[in-house]
Amino acid sequence: MLRTLSGMQTSSSRRDMLIQSGRGFGSLALAGLMKEQGLLGADTSTRPSTLTPRQSYVPPRAKAVIQLFQNGGPSQMDLFDEKPELTRRNGEPHPGDVETFQLGNKNVLLKSPFRFRRHGESGMNLGETIPRIASIADDICLIRSMYTENNNHPFAINMMQSGKTFAGRPAMGSWVCYALGSENRNLPGYVVLRDPAGYNTSGKMVWSSGWLPSIFQGTEFSSAGAPVHHLNRPESVSAESRQQSLKLLADLNRRHQQRYPGNTELDARIQNFELAARMQMEATSVLDVAKESQTTRKLYGLDNPTTAPYGLRCLMARRLVENGVRFVQVFPPLNPSNQPWDNHKNLEGQLPQICAQIDGPSAALITDLRQRGLLDDVVVLWTGEFGRLPITENANGRDHNRHAFSLFLAGGGFRSGHQMGATDEFGYAAIEQRVSVPDLHATLLHQLGIDHTQLSYVHNGRAERLTDPEVTRARVVSEIIV
């Protein structure tokens, strides 16, 4: 069965003053009790709105995160979650109730057209379209029991990136930088690397800082042309003239800042301008991959036109975390579309096409981090926004599925060669050791030394959190941590 989602002055006596003041004592007592029980939001006024490095709540296992975001919804039963029963009953009706998103679905089970094989000492069973990822099976932690809240790309992307399906909230990278700052004062704490040809679904909203100070939003770096947008000095302006202008601007900013203390937007704007000036000296050098050996360049596939664009972004990500950037987000190619994993049709042709572009570079990043001794301090997260259905759409494609998807992590204290969770016999729903997106967020923050229940920012009178633990019941997934 299918179902579709679609300003007066007054005088008062001493007695009046005491009566009015006494009315506030109860509120003070209540606030004290709420703080003792952990029900009062953190005082964000004491947390600096800067990228100055800050201590974590507890000793961290990791210092940085690289998120390899696979926009579109990679198909779990064709990549990570083999389903023999799906193969045996290919062409038959699905025996249960299946939630669909598009109107072109048929209640017909569709087997995977791809072979699976076990890899490494862990015996991890992976699809043939990701051979390079399969070759590092013993380095990754695979979760097969993820689930999310919405079948629509923008809403599911919002969920993965910000912890809620609706727009306007801070991205996970913004929360991390808000909590910890950055280890390099000359680079942003949160960097975004996208396909230079354009934006994936939801565009810049994916790395917005929402109502957090804008110093914590993602900063776009480019893998084509000048690495940092609008950063280079015009040829018509001399270096001496530029320095004088910057000094004057800094003086004016400080005077303006003194006139309007506590204005976080003004503070953030000033910090961004000053950061841009410092980046002129450091960013270009950090992102110069020409300094890498030919062996490293080949590892990332820079000698192959198919893998070079994504491989370059993955290599840049490594150089950024190596130089103190806290959170790097790498987006996939705009090929075959701005949602390259969205295989509603021609699964057999489109899935190998996107896999060929990202498989080698993804594995290269993890291999390179391990060889350089960086993997212990860096978490690599490979994930989409949801999974796919086991039934047919357009005869040879798969529709969106919020009830089950797979992802993997590497480094940063996550168990290597580990497999967690299971879906039903057809891969439609996560049924064992289920992991929600807020659970994932709570666990990532934990590895960075951040208590997800305490990290908060008061917005519109409410202590907002990435995980919203009172609502989501988010937990740290201890089963996947060393």
C-alpha cells in the first residue's frame, strides 16, 4: 500500500518601594532553583562572540570536523546495506505500508543492480560502485540505522545541518565555532567548499549562522581561481595605501564600537573585516595545493578529470583542518544535477556516475589524514540528508525515504571497522539500534568535548540548542565511540 505525503515620572514612598521590590524575590528564588536543576539556559552574555579559541566542556577526542555532504539522498540498499530478500522478491508488491514522496511510484520491489562484497578484517559488506571507500572499510564506522523527519530535500537538509526541518537556524558548523572558536586567528573557523559551477539545494542557507553572531557563519572558499572571494588587493591600489586605509578603518571601527557596545552584528562585521585582512597573508598559502607532492595529488585523483574537481576540494579540506580550521563542509559535484544522488530514474546509470566522482577522493581524504597522524584529531562525516525506497519509481529509479539511510564516520574517536544498526528485510525502515539526526549531532559534539545539553544561545527568550534535547530526546551514541 502506498500513501503520499504531500516616559512618565511618578513619586513613591519608601513603603511602596519595598513592596514593589519584594515582588521580585520569588523570581530570583525560582531562577536559582532552575539553574540548580539545569533548566535555565546558559548565560550567553558571558560567551565571547569571537573566534578566540575556547576550552571545551570535557577533554575532547577531536578538534575538527570535515563533513562530506552528499546532497540528494544516497541509496542505502545500493551502497551500504545489501538486502538479499529484496533481490529474491524483485518485482513483487511490497507487503507493507510504504510512504512515498513523488507520484510516479509503483508498489513493486526493485532489487539492487549492483553486486556487494565483504571487505577488510571487519568483513564490511559494501557495493561495487564505491571500491575505494570499500578499500578503507577498516577505517570507517558505518551506521545503517539512521532516520530523519522529512522526505523533502530542503527540509531534510535543514534537519541534517541545523537540527530542525525549518529554515533560519544556525548550522552545525556555526554551533561548533560558537562553542570552541578557531585555532587559527588568520582563517575562518567554518569554511565551505562547493562546486565552483554553482550551488547545491538550499544554497547558502545550508551554512548560515542563523541568529548566532554572523562571525560564526560558513565562509566560502573556491577551488577554482582565487581561493577566497573578494580578498585580493586591486592592482591600482598600492600595498602602502592599503595598509593606511586598513589602519584608518580599524580606528573608525573602534570608535563606532565604543558608541554602540554590545551590538553583536557590529562586532561580527568588524571582526570579519579584520579577519579578511589577515587572510590576505595566510589563506592563499594554506590553499596552495601545488605545494603537495605528486604522490598526494595522485592519491586525491587530481590527475583524473573525473575525480579532480572533488578531489581538489577534499585536499583543500585536509590543508584547512591541518591549519586550525574547526569545521569544513565539502559539497558534491553538480553532476548529474544539483542533487547528484537524487536517482529518481536511471539508477543503474546515474549512481555509478556520481560514485565515480566522489569515491576515490573520499577514501583519499581518510587515508591521507591517517598517514599524517591527523585522523585521531579530525572527524570525517560522509552523509546525505535521507535514503531511498526499495520500490520502483519510473521503472528504474528510487524515491526519497526518511525512515532509513546509511552514513559513515572516520577518526576522532569513532570505532574503526565498526558496523551498527539494521533495517528491515527490504531496507525501508531502521529497526535495530536506531539513530536519529539529533543523536548524531549530540555524538559529534561529544567527541569535540561539547555537552549538547549545555551548549545554548538565548534567542527570543528561549535557550536554543542544536539538539533541542527536551524535544528530541537526543543521546550520545556511545556504541560507536572508542
